[in-house]
Amino acid sequence: MKYPPLLAIALALSGCEGRNTPVDAVDDFALGIPVQPAPGPSIQRIDLPLSAILALKREDMGDIRVFDRASRPLSIALQGARLEEQAQRFAAVPFGSTGAAASGAGGTVSVQVRQSGGTVTVDTGTPTAPGGDEAVLVDTRKVAQPAVALVLDAVLPARKPVEVSVSVSDDLGTWQPLAERVLFSPDEGGSVLGGGRIALSGALLKGRYLRIAWLRSTGARVSGVTLYTTAIPPAPRIAVTTRGLALQDSRTAPFTVPTAASPVAVTVSLTGRDGTVPVQLLGRKMPEAPWTPLAFGTLRQGGSATTLEVGEPGIRQFMLRADARSAGFSRPPRIDLQFAGIGLIAAFNANGPYRLAVGNKAAVPSFLQAGDLLVQGAAIPVARLDNGPTPAPMDVGPSKALPFGLSPMKLALWAILLVGVGLLALAALRLLKVTASSGS
């Protein structure tokens, strides 16, 4: 098939291919890892190691396969899609002020939890719980499935970050930290930046209570919680260290994640003597796009790292910005990236040995729906596999500058435009020559 000159050039510059390359063997992929099924049913779960997640070449994770001894792909499905989650709303019971605990004063807290057939009243000493001086209690003792996330029914002040901590307890006296997140609403009573989803990483809440705490001075109010659970525990998040972060100036540190998989959170800690530094994480999907605020947090010298939730998939270009009222960064902070765990449901119904294969941009997604493989109520063993090669720290430093600071897409468009202008000029010259020769 012949293409017009400009279309042919455009296709060449954009890297389009006329056909897909067949992908049907382990050797077609960048990484292969042996998989050993566990004893029991043939339908089993595979949790991808970090080396496999970083080897992905497709954003849709379509370049994942599991092959049998004859190099035939097994039936697989992605686990953990939000369609498999179940949402349940809970009322939030005011849990009193913990200001007394912060100041060392004594006192008691009386909590009433309504149940079918009556009310349970618990009197306890001032609870030793992390978080702010305002709190609510959520009774999750009957939640049997692992909890993957929660969203607060909250009214937040406009343009004022609210740091929320989530703790868990089975006796209302001793609390264990479960999650933290800074919530931010651009408008009074408006939507929360990034959706406000707080990850719980498959926490088991049966027989336990949740406590949500924040600072009363922020003016935030929480009336309830929507809890998301799933029958299959999600694959845990995986952290990767980085290197090469450079400061653009004393308050700004841009960085790019050079992988097909995009991080779900960025963990940041100070490395210099900078005191307390409120920070903002911004992101964008393309160099041409404007920066979008993603999360807020506070870094403290000598304190623990702060986790900033990205809240939107597909973002790989980030900027860490220090508050203008702070001292900024004397040295580049340390950043670690958190990637969502990827769980596969695979049908080991052929002959081993089996191999997990990852990493081929030409591969076509071949996932089934998880419900096509899972049997209601059946146990799902976890297959064993090697972790693969240990990845080196990820280089997130400045990428090599392109001519005139243009992105690859803009360079391609400019190239097409210049070639088109050149072709038009040649056509005009040829027309002038023909006109001149006919006139003579």
C-alpha cells in the first residue's frame, strides 16, 4: 500500500508499525522467572516481584504471560481490580478530644457503640492514640474481608491541608497506626484533591475498631466512612529506592520515573538541616501539560518519612515543591517510590515447569476476567517464584535535554511541518520551471 509522502513521514516519525509482531514464547520477553505452583487447586495467585514490575513495557500491563513447558500461555487474569471491591458505609462516632492525652492530663472517654439489640458502652482512660486532637470511632468488628481502602465523608476547609491518621485497636485503649494522608480541598466543601482514597493495604479489621484523627484547629468534620473490602487480599505495595534527584532551585526538585508502571505514592524525607518543610507534590503525564497538585505533606528534620499519595494512575513526571514560607531544601531530599502490587490469577492446568514472562511492548493483552477463573468460596493458594534479579536504585535524575527543550512529540510535529514546507517549496519551484519553459 502506498501512502502520500506526508502521511508516510508522519507514520515513520511516530513509530507506527504496519503489523504486530507475534509474541508466543518466553524468549520474546525481557524477563523470565520460574514459577512453582503450591500444592492444592490449579487456580492460584502469583504476586509479581519488583523486578517483574520494573520490566513492564506496556502501561496496561498487557505484556505479562505465564508459559508452561511447551511454551503455551496459561489462562491468567489481573487481580485487584476495583470492580471486585465491595463498598460499605459506616457512621462515625465522636471519640472525644485527645488534647488531654497530649498535655498529660488525666480523664476518661465514654464511647457508645450501637449494635442490634442494644448499646455497648465502653469507659476507658484517655486513649494513647496517634494523630490529632479530634477523633471519630468506626466500629468495624463485623468486617470479615480484608480492607483495601477507605474514603471519609468529610467537610474540609478550603485550601487548608488536613493531616488525617487512621489507627486500629481491639480494646479502645491501645492503638496501632494503620495509615496517614494529607487531605486537601481547593474549595469549601468541595471534592478532595486526588479523590481522598486512603489505602489500607488489606488490613484485617474483624473484631477491631478504626479511629480517624485530625487537628481540631483545621475545622474539618467527619461524619462517616466508606470502607472498601475484597475477598482476595491485594498484592502488597512494593517500594523502590531512587538516586540522582537534583534540585532545580532551593525549593523545587523535579524528577521523572522511567518505567511503564507508574508509582502510586512517593515517600519523602529530608537529608539536610532544614527544620520543618511543608511540601507539595505535583505531577503531569506529558511535558506539554501543566503541573497538577497531587498531594501535600510536611517534612521534619530527623523525623520519619512522609508518604504522598499520587491518587491518579499514569503519572511519571513529578515535581516536589517546598512551601515558600520554609527554608526550602539545602540538599536534595530522599525519595522512595511505591508501586501497586500486581497480583495474577493463573490456571496451572498444564505441565510444568512454568515461567512468568514480562516485558514486550509488542505483546497484546490477553487477560480474562477474574470471575472467569475464580470459584466462589474456593481457597486460592499463592504460587512460589523467585524474586528475580535485584534491581539497582532507580535513576530519576534529569533526562538528557532535547534540542530547544522540546518533547519528542513536538519534535516529530515540527519535523513533519518542516518536511511539508520543503515539499511545497520543491513543488512551487518545479511549477515555476514548467511555467517558464512553456512561456519561452
